Amino acid sequence: MRNYENLVIVKPTFTAEEIQASVKNVEEIITSNGGKIAASDAMGMRKLAYPIEKSERGYYHVIYYSVEPSAISEIERRFRINEDLLRFVTIKYSTNREVAAWNGLVEKVKKTTATPAKEETPTEEAPKTEAEAE
Amino acid sequence: MSEKRKYKKRYCKYCEAKVDFIDYKDVANLRFSLSERYKIMPRRLTGNCKRHQDMISTVIKRARAAAFVPYVVTRKKVITAPFENLK
């Protein structure tokens, strides 16, 4: 098992529920290939530094997980087929130093997504996405 | 030469802060090693050591792929503080 991180940019034209569904779909792709999700962090709707497929904004979601290295090619293949995603970035954490950093990041995400933040994030995200859909 | 030098005595900022790992997601930290037009600043100007410059350059390339940082900034797009508009 090796530690990985996947950043996923979901299309901004979706409603909040559709975004949640596609994020769930992404997590399912990872777990169905034998991955164990350590933490997942919703960074929310953000402006992109440059337009991707003509969209100026995107919904960022980061997933930290560990899988066998051989499963990565299959996961990436499934991501490429998935049309909900504008972009994905897979990062490997292999050396001791990187693994320590990975653990730190996972803990950081867990802290922020613990009780106080959980109540805030859905309420914040919902109005934003609705405004863009209009 | 010493009169022409634009920058002060060089030292590695990252060594001083004892940085072991740089996360590509916090863009504010990368700003130090990027020029106005989001090119990676050379080591001779920033004073970064080789190890940290290698780290920074891979991290910036990752951030570019993830659309946190632009690849190119054309003349029309140059903004003084572009990261404040993000988010």
C-alpha cells in the first residue's frame, strides 16, 4: 500500500447535489479499486487560474487515500472517462519525508472537517452554486 | 559587480524556516518563488538552495496542472495582486 492524494475539479455548472454525487462517484472509483480513503477535503468553488474547457470556475475536492500502486492506472483511466471532471491531479507520497507530510495533511483535514466545520460547509456551498446556476 | 547587485546577501529562505515539504495547494507560499508573470524565479535571484529550488519547481508545476497558478500571463492579463481575486 502506498499513500496518494487526488485533487479533482468538478464542473461548475452542476447544482450542489450533482456535485456531491460526482464526488461520491469519484470516491467510489477509489474504494472499488481497493483504496482506503483517509480523508477528503472539499475546497469549494474557486476561480481557476486559466479557463479549462471554457469554464472559469471549478469545484475543488481533495481526497487522501492509500492503494496498491498497480491500481493507480485503473483509477486514472476511470477519471479520464468521467465527464464530470475538468481536471484531476494525482500525487504520490513515497519517501519517509513525504509520508510524514501526508499524515500531517490528513490530520489537518480531519481537524477542520470535525464538528464545527461540518455544519458550516454545506450552508456555505449551497447558495454559491445556486447563484452560479442562475 | 557589487554595485549592480539588485538583491541583498542571498540565503535560502526555506532552509531558514526548516521547510521539509511544500504543499502545492497553498498558493500564498509559492508566491515568493514566482515572478510577476508567474514564471519560476531563478535560484540566483531568490537565493534558494538547490534542494529547495528542486522542491519548489516541482510543486509549482503541480499547482499549474491543478489551475492554482497560471502557465502563462499575457500582457492583458497582468494584475498586480491576482491571488486576492481567487476564492
